[in-house]
Amino acid sequence: MAYDEGLAQLLRDDLGDAAFTEQKMFGGLAFLIGGNMVCGVHKGGAMFRLGKERMDRALILPGVAQMAMAGRAMTGMAECPPEVLAQDATRGALMALALDCVRALPPKVAKARKTR
């Protein structure tokens, strides 16, 4: 398995009553609200969508870093390793920031496919 199911369950529990969906992405699992990614788990830990304006608050948390993919910084995305994700206070703070970010976004509308 490319990600830890136990860590995925922690995020599910933290999302609680939110109307979220799950989608496999890049060998991991993403959690979405209104079609917008809130957070996800992958082989190296977890990622949270925070937006630029919340990054400073996230980066002061121990073990949290700006996410990078293929050596390129991902603006507005934070990541943490499994041992940090297992800490309730840090995970809770990241989840609160991510939910605040995503709830401010308009829901994505599925694009209609052309039929012949």
C-alpha cells in the first residue's frame, strides 16, 4: 500500500460530519469538499491545502513544511511526516486551517462530457 490506512482514518475522523469525498491521487488518498482538496495522505505522510494566507501559521508548527513535488515548492500546500500527523494538536491545527481555506472556495462543477 502506498499510504498508511491508519493515518487516512485519522483524517476521516477529523473531517467528522463534513460532506467529504475520497479520491485516489498520485499513489495516495485525497479528501475533498465540494470537489476541492482539503488534505490527503501519501507514502511520506500527509498534505494539507492551506492557501498562501495561512502558510505562516502552519509553518510555525513543529515538523510542518511547505510541500514540494519533484523539487518544486507547492504554493499554499503544507506537508508533514507520519509522526507529526499522529500528534492530535498539530493535526487538528492543520485540519482547521485547511477547512477554513476550502470552505472559502466555490465548489467545483463537474464538466459535462461531449457525446456524439
